[in-house]
Amino acid sequence: MQDVYTKENDFSKTIAQGEDKLRHVASDAQKKFKQGQEQVQQLISQADKQLRENPWPIVAGVAVGCLFLGFFAGNVRSRN
């Protein structure tokens, strides 16, 4: 009968250890997620600042992209 109690006690300890590890991992994941959010916010604010200071490279890039897209779309239509 004592074996059953010993096994139950060992099982309870193992479960408690697993719960502690799971809490630790969840805490670490939350910290990493927050750090990632902060880094993304910093990148967005830096990109916004650069865009507001000098928007012409972005405007030129969009214009060139649209030009190429129109060129390729025009070639597809003329083949059909």
C-alpha cells in the first residue's frame, strides 16, 4: 500500500515540476514577444521618420514598380 502512496507522491512532484517549467517557458515567451513588439515599433517609427523627411525615393520606387507592372501586363494582353 505504501508503494501506491509513494508513486502518487512522486507523480505529484513531477506534475508540479512540469507546471513550474511551463510557467517559466510561458514567461520567457511573453518577454520575447514584448521585445519583438518594441523592436517592430522602433522600426516603424524610424521608417516613418525617414519617409517624412525624404519621401521622394519611395515615390520614385512606386512609380518605377507601376511602370514595370504596366509593361508586363501590356505584353501579356498583346500575346492573346
